[in-house]
Amino acid sequence: MTTIRRFPFVAHATSTATRFVIQGHDGELIPRGTGASFWFRPLGATLSEVPVEDLELGTIFSVTTADRQEVSVQAALTVRIVDPEAAARRMDFSVSLGTGEWSGRPLQLLHDRIAELARQYAARAVASLGLAVVLENGLVTVREAIADGLAGESHLVEAGIDVAGIRVIAVRPDDEIERALQNKVREAIQAESDRATYDRRAQAVDRERAIKENELNNRTELARREAELVELVGTNDRRRTEQELERDELRARAVLATKKLGVDARVDEIARIAEAENRALAARLAEYEGADTPALLAAIAPEVLAALPSVDSVTITPDMLTGAVSKVLAEVRPS
């Protein structure tokens, strides 16, 4: 907004950097530029303030598809006035010399004009398309249609107006159609969710079955290995028993052989002793063959006495001595 200070017979105007001020005097337009500060005579003078910043214009309008369905389009346009003098000649941007504000509503007029043009080109583009196509590709289709249409509007170019950006924010059907489509999508999503749930359950059953089969296979393999282990242990025990029996048999044979050797040695010893005794006896007998009776008695007396039991005392009577001597003499007397 331009700031105007009134003085007697003169006034002073100051604009901002985003507003282009044009002074009208005696049928002439004098461009003062942006951020201008100047003195002027209020009598016979007019001021126009043209915005040169980017103007964001939002609009919502309805169009009809080829299958007679209404679609709501929400768009936002960025508009820039590149030729303020041309815009001031085509539109009323005059300001009050008392307040410095616009006398009319030029921005609303500009918004309505461009919004109507955008609705026109969007309706033309949507009219040949079905609802499904519009809902699927409407954002791009409507934006391209509006951009192409506004770029060909010569009166905008002549008015120094440039549409710098076009954004189509939403393309939506009416509430009933939207609810029906939402229900359809919800049902499809629910069906997909149910199918995913069933698939997860089936996968869980398959995994559980695989786990049980794996457990059964593990138990079977474990039982087989246990059987192999039992058989191996039995084989080892049998071998160990056989080895122990063989060792005991060898030990018994060794003991028997040792005993046999000892018996054989003892027999040989006894045989040698007997042979030696026989030789000694034969030698004694050979000695006794030529000896007389008293010498023979004297020789065998020690052996006879050794064979007799031990006697502490002996009482010999004359009768016993006479009989014994007589008997001995009778036995040794030669016949």
C-alpha cells in the first residue's frame, strides 16, 4: 500500500519495493517505479499501484466428465505482472489519494478472470475423459490443459500478466462417488489383508508342519544313531569279553604250562633223588654183603633207632634181655 501524506496544495507518496506506482496527469501516465517517493499535486492527479510480487491465486471449481460425473478441482496459480504500465491500462489499479488504498478490488478481479480461464480449459480437458481416467491421471491432465490454455491467452500477454506456476492440488469426485470408491478400495484392502492373513496362517501351518517333520526326522535319526551306538557298544563289549576270555585262556595256559614245568622239574628231581638214593642204597647193600652180623647190626642200628619213637626211659629186666638176645642170636645164626 502506498503511503500518502497530504499537505496544503501538495501531497507526498511513498510506495514499497513490491508495488509499482504510476502517476496520471493530464491524460498521461508517468511511471514512478517501485519503492518510489515523490511529491505531486492532488488536484488533477491520479495514482495507480500495481503489485509486482508473485501473487498466489487459489481456486476450486467443478467440471463434468464424459460419463456425466462431477469432479471438483483444487488448483493454485502463481501470477506475476511483468508489465505494470500495460496492466494499469487494462485493469483498474487506482488508489485513493486520501487513504492510499485501492479504490476497487483489482486483485479479486484478476483472480476471478484467471480462475475462470483455468476452469474453462480444465472443463474442456475433462469433458472427453471418463471418471476413472480423470481420477487416475487428472492431476497431470488438468495441469497441462490449464498451462497450455493460459499460455495461448493473448489478452493476458497484452495486459502484462504472466502465469509463472500452476499446481493442481486435488481432483476429487462428489461425496457419494468418493465414499463408494473408498468403500471399494477398503473392501479390496480388506480382502488383500484377509488374503495376507490366510497366507500367513498357511505359511505358519507349513512352517509348523516342516518343524514337526524336522523334529520327526531328527528323532528318527537320533533313534537310528542310538541303535547304531547300542550295536557298536554290544560289539565292543563282545570283543572286550572275547579278548578277556582269550587273555584268561592264555593266562591259564601259561599257569598250566608253568605248573607242568614245575611238576616235570619236580618229577625229574624226585627221579634223580630216587636214582641217587637207589645208587646209595645199592652201594650200602654192596657194602653189607661182605659184612658179618655184628657189623650189620651196628650199621643199621642208627636208622632203626631214628625210626623208633622217642623214649625218655627204658626199664630192661633180665627176662626181657635174655629172650631178646636169644631171639637175635637165633636169627643171625647161620643155618
